[in-house]
Amino acid sequence: MTGPGRFRPRPGLRTTVSLVFAAMATLVAVLIGALGYHAAARLIRDDEKADFTAAIQAVSDQVGRQRLFPGDFNGPSGLNEQLLRPIRVTAQALDAHGAILPGTARLDLPPTSDDRELARADAAARTVISDRRLDGDTYRVGVVSLGGGRGAVQIVEETGDVEDLLATLRARMVGVVAAVAVIAGAAGWLLARRITGRLVRLTDVAELVAASGRLDVPVPAAGNDEVGRLGRAFDRMLGRLATAKENQRRLVQDAGHELRTPLTSLRTNLSVLPSLDRLPPAERTALLDDLAEEARELTLLVDELVALAAEQKADEEPVDVELAEVVREAAAQARRRNGREITVDADGTVVTARPDALARAVGNLLDNAAKFDPAGDAPIDVVVRGPRVEVRDRGPGIDPADLERVFDRFYRATAARSLPGSGLGLAIVHEVARSHGGTAFAVNRDGGGAVIGFTLGD
């Protein structure tokens, strides 16, 4: 028994579906069977009643047309055979005293006082109809007087046969309903097994992922129905989770590697601080400058790590924005930071995107262009055509061997290792483009310099 506070286990989905399927099929079978039975019973009873009424009418009409005696209904050539032969009823004659005339008896059905009164009646074709029981059987009896006190005729219809037939029909319908319930239950079980089998396998996969943390588990995703769509969605979700987990792992590893260098330098310089007063003024100034520079580089690295992690999380909701407006605002901020001349040539393209992410990507491109051409006199050009943004500079360009790797995290070309920076700026550009369904690109510019930018998807 179930104790207090405990829940009874619910039946599984397979059992529930099969039971519901069987219940619905049984209900339909019961309704159809009940309607069919009542229609058949009504037709059979109406048919029997019509036969009985026709027999009564035939005898009554004959009695009304001619003077008849009980003996006229005696023998195979009598009126009994002529009037009632086509009709499924039985007739027997009553004499003037109300007794059954010998030779006409068909049933051991004793006359009643009403029958005897009709046998003595003067009027012809008087009729009384009643239901009677004899030895457990039911009869419908109609008595027609012959008139002049000459007797009467009993017309008898046994209704028990009809009820026996209907009882047999009921029993067969119950058997059919039971068979339908069993067949529907079996069909429902097979159907539910087919449907829930994939759900069970999908549940097993989900439980395995939850228990082990593995994201490389194969997911059953066959079929084009809802279960198949669920499997494919679950597979895509695991893929996204696996990618996010791998990105997180790489970010942590790369960040640990990149942070180790400035932290080691800081520890080295900090170990000298107790002897700062004994250092010559020039060395003291150099040490403090190194500490400030390392702290600045460390702060920049942490800021860009946070920006990259925020871009991967992508909490900002996309909205419709004019790309030119975002680019002009980013260019204005870049001018204030580095003092370089920046020109913007943009059309009126409107995109659905995350404005802050786009501004961060364009700002990183402009800072990168200014960093590699710090003493350049030529302006940095930004060109926007459709969903494509290009930042063009006149710096030293990019070594062809580095073109495929400039968007990797923490990657710094040999020529750039003496310059400030963490190697995350272009990685953030790549992440912004990817999250918007586009790509980042970098090529060398004719006449010197580089063209670095990104495209946005539809």
C-alpha cells in the first residue's frame, strides 16, 4: 500500500496511449453497436407487429363480409390456411361457449373470460388484443368475435422467439465490442511502442548526458514527425553545448597561457620593489614604468577576455539598425582614442543585429588599423556596402602566411609581437560575424596596407 506522503506510480506513456486508444475504440464500437441493435430491434419488432396486425385485419375483414362459424377455420382447406398462411401467426377457433374447437388447436393456450365473452357476442368482428404468458413464454393474442354468439377466433403470435433472437444479437454485439477492445488495445500498444520507443531512447540519451556529462552521445533522430524533430533539436543542442564547452576550454587554456607572461613579469618587478630605494634613479624610473605598462597590458587583456566571453554568451537582443549609423559612432570613438583621420563611406543598409556587438567589432578593426600604422598620414577608410563592412589602412599589410590565422585567439604575427595588444581584438570580430551568420575576412590591399572586415548573414 502507498504510505502517507507517497505518490502512486503513474502508468507509462505506452500504457496510457494503448489504454486511451482501446477506450476510444471501445466507446465507438459500443455506440455503433447500441445504435445498430436498437435499429434492428425496432425493425424486427415492427415487422412482427405488422404481421400480427395484418392477421387480425384479414380475419376481421373476412368475418365482416360473411357469416362464419368456428368450424370454417378447421382443416387444411379452411379459412385458417387461406387467411393466415403467408403470415407468421397461429390461429385457433373458439366455439359458442368459449372452448377451443377440436381440430383447430395450435397452442395449449387456455381461453380467458374475455375470450368466452367475445365468443358469445352478437356483434361480428369485435376484437380484443392482449399479451399473455404461458410456461415462461410471452404471446400476443388477438380475439375476433364471429357474431351471433357463434364463437370467436384467436390469433396468437409468440413474441418469445423475437426476444430470443434479439438476445442472441445482443450477445454477439457484446462479443464484437469485446473483440474490438482487445484488438484496439493491442493496436494501441503496438502504435505506442513504435512512438514511445524513440522517446525512450531519447530519454536514455538525456539521462546519460545528465549522469556522465558527455556531449558526444549519438542521438536517435529518425523520422519527420514531432519525435524526429525533437531528436534533431536535441542533437543540435548537444552540438551547441559541445561547441560552447570546447570554446570555454580553449578560452581558459589560452587565457592562462597569455596571463602567465605579464603575471611573471609583474612578480619579477614586484620582487625588486623592496630594494627600490637602493636603485639608481634611471633604473627606478624604468622599473616603475615597466610595472605600469604590465598593469595596463594585464587590464587590457582582462577587458578583452571579458568582451570575448560576453560575445560568446550573446545576451543582447537583435534589433533593426542602420549599419552606417553604428559605423559612424564607432569611428567617432576611435578618432577620440587615437587621433587618426577616419573616413566613412556607407550606404543606407538596415540589418537585424546586436548594435553593441557590431560597434565593438568595428572599433576593434579601427584600433587594429591604427596600431599597425601609428605614424601614417593616410586616413583609415571604412566602406559599408550592404551587409559588408571593410576597414582599409595603408600600413605594412599582412604576411600571406598569417592571413589564415589573424582571427585566432591570442595569435600575434611576428611583426606584431613588439606592439601592444592581446591578440583578441580580431578574434572578437570573428565571433561577432559568426554569431550574426556571417564571416570575417582579411586581405592585403593593392598599393600597400590591408583590408579587414566582416559580413553579416541574412
